[in-house]
Amino acid sequence: MEKADIVRMSSKGQVVIPQSLRQKLGIGAKSQLVVYRYADALIMKKLDVKVVEKMSAVRGEFRLVLSRRIIEEFVEVISRPKFQHYLVERDVLEFLEALSTTARIVKGRSTFRVIREDPEDNNILAAAYDARADYIVSGERHLLGLKEFEGTRIVTVERMLEILRSRTS
């Protein structure tokens, strides 16, 4: 086991990954990392298509459902100037390609006007309704506040991971 490095978090929540680790893991400027909590640890992994291919959706543990409207909104949001210094276009295209091979794209026949504060969130409700989804997984407070919509439970990513772990235990 390698020795542990001690790093400090800045007031902005930034952490410097030691150079030796960046070199060993091939992490450079503009590399994207997936960050998540596991028990009392913080896990960071370099994001690449191979990681996406290992997602639970690929293994059939759940089915990811999207609509054209959701994908269009995602592209519009990540195209905003404030995200440009975090993203490399090639990585975004690879991610969208991975989504297209993993997700079921529903036609988006339904329309709802349930969420007035952020009308785009209604597209998520419509896709879940059209797909007869069991869950909507979101961090959006407008969606989470509903808790349930037309028989579809609305949960956080953390809660969904707990549900998936309990199914495999």
C-alpha cells in the first residue's frame, strides 16, 4: 500500500491532487473526475468511456431513460460559458455517445406543467411518465420536493445507490 498524502481544502472547496498521483493516474489539466461518497470516504476516479461502460445501467441493474428534450437541455447547459473551462468537447461527445448506447430514448409525447419555478424539469416528469419509470433520480430541489409523480418515486442519487446496493446484497 502506498503512503497517504495529506492535502488541504481551500475555502472554495478545491483540493490539489499531489503531482505524483496525477502522473501515475494520467490526470492532467481538463481531466474529468467522478467524485462520490462511499461510507465515510470520498472517492475520485478519472472519467473515461470505460468507466461509463461499467455503469450499472450497462450491467442491466437499471434502465436509464431520457428524452430528446432532456438531452437538448443538457447540451445547452454544458455549453454555457461558465462550464467551458471544465470541459473538453471530445469528452462531452464521448459521454453523449455512451448515453446513446446505454439509455432508452422515449419519444416525449406527454407534457406537464407541474413545476413552475423551473419549467424544463417538466421534461423529466414527462419522460418518466412516458417510460412508466419506477424512479426519477435527481438533485433538483423542485423535483425532489414532489417526492412522487404519477406513481414514479423521486429520489436523490445517494438514495438510488442505496436501493441498487440493497438489490445486489
